[in-house]
Amino acid sequence: MRIALIADTFPPLRTSGAVQLRDLSREFARQGHQLTVMLPAAELDRPWAIEDFDGVTVLRLRAPPTKEIGYVRRTWNEFVMPFAMLRNLRKSPLAGQRWDGIVWYAPSIFHGPMVSALKRESGCKGYLIIRDIFPEWAVDMGLMGRGLPYRFFDAIARYQYSIADVIGVQTPGNLAYFNRWRRRSGRVLEVLQ
């Protein structure tokens, strides 16, 4: 299968998310799938860069910076990120590529527009891996109330959920949060192994 994996972290970063995605990409390759990992890359001076990582194609797409900047600018840049990535994907050698499946990783909650476009163009299904449920965890931690910023982020997250055919969550405790989502026919919710 030809699979696109969309995320915002991957080696050489050493975050826990990057390690998880490295392991996932190696498993896809081990099973014989043709995997392309697509990542935003603020440091690029050109629209795209392709590299090989253990038999996996990694496509870095220029996008605005989202790390180590203020909250307002980060929110704006994350909102714009999928559109910038999609525009630069269309300039890359992989423009027009059709996929058998799209897998994407949250965080970030903002990949929805890019995933939606790729699913539509390819006529394929999408699998969302949710590592944490934002903005809910921010409310639970007392970092955010349920005011206007919460409603904005919640709308973005719900859009992302709406385009997923399957959602994989980290723990059984996360299943209850998605009870309403999985009522629609054809949707699958599962705990990641």
C-alpha cells in the first residue's frame, strides 16, 4: 500500500512523538508498504526537500514556524501550516501522487485541511492517531478556560475528527470522549497497541 503519514515531528528530533513515528514508519516499511512521511519544515529555504530514512521517503514541506514563538503567532502559524504544506506539496515531485491511505498524528490538531484534500484527491480513508485530546487536556490542567480560545481550538479539533474514518487513542480512558463521534456509520474507534 502507498501510505502518507502526516505529522509535525520526526527524527532527527528526539521527542517522544518523533520516536513513536520513527517506530511506526519502520513497521510500515517492514510490512512492505510504501510510506511517505510529510512534515512541516520552517527552516527550509525552498518549498520542499526529500530524504530517505530507513527506506521511508520523508518529504519536508516549508511552513511557518510553530515552535519557540508566542501563543498568538503560534496559533496563527499552525492554522496556516496545512495550507502552506499543501501548496508546497503541489510543487514537489510527489504532486499528484495518489494514496491508498492517509495516517496523521495529533498533535497538531491543525492537519485537517491537508488530510481532507489528500483523501478527496485519492479517494482513500484516513486514520487519526490521537496522542492527547487538545484542548480538553489544557482545560483539565487549568491552562485554559472554556471561553473563546477554547471554542476555537475545539472547533478545529472536531473538524479533524470529522474527516477521520478511524481514530486510534492512547488509552481506554480516552474512548468515552469519542462516544458521540463514533455513532456515525462506518467510523471506528480503537485503542492503540
